[in-house]
Amino acid sequence: MTEGNATAIAAAIAAVVSIITLIVSSATASRSQVRAAHRQVLAPYLETLSENLYTIVAAVVVMRKRSLDNQDVQEWHSRAKEAGKHVDEARRKVRYFLPGLEEGFRQLARR
């Protein structure tokens, strides 16, 4: 192999790597923009969602403990149900498909 051929092969490899890097960086930038747009859409609802999701989880934990002690869980059940309604309202206000979260929010709202 001559020095000219080696240089041409090295230049071709560098060009291919540069093209691959360009494709990967543009795909990463695109995903980053999509994530930023999702955050911007969800930002006004995060406080409401986090409070109500916490309420639901806390109510379920308390209901489990109380049911093991044969205590009344009706109050906690109604708290969880009310918080589920708020989660559903927030989900509907977002008007944006939330892959991976949509079905979970619907499940919490139904219970």
C-alpha cells in the first residue's frame, strides 16, 4: 500500500466518522428539544400533579396499614379518590400525549 492510498483511506474513514457524528448529534439535539418542549408544557401542572400523586400514595399506604388493624379506611379512600380526580383534571388540561405516563395517570384517576 502506498502512502497516497493510506492517506485516502484515512481521509475516507474520517469522513464517515464525521458524518456519523453529525447524524448522532442532530438526533440528540432533536430529542433534547422534544424533552424541553414536554417540560415546558408540563411545568404549570407539576406542582398539582406532585401533590396529588403524593396524596394518593400516602392514602394507599395508610389504608393498607389501617386495613391490617381492621380500622376504618373510608376517609382515606375518599382522599385518594379526590386526589385521583385532580390528577385526571390535570391530565386533561395538559392536552398532550404523555408516553408512559398517560395510562398510569388514568389508572390512578379510576381508583
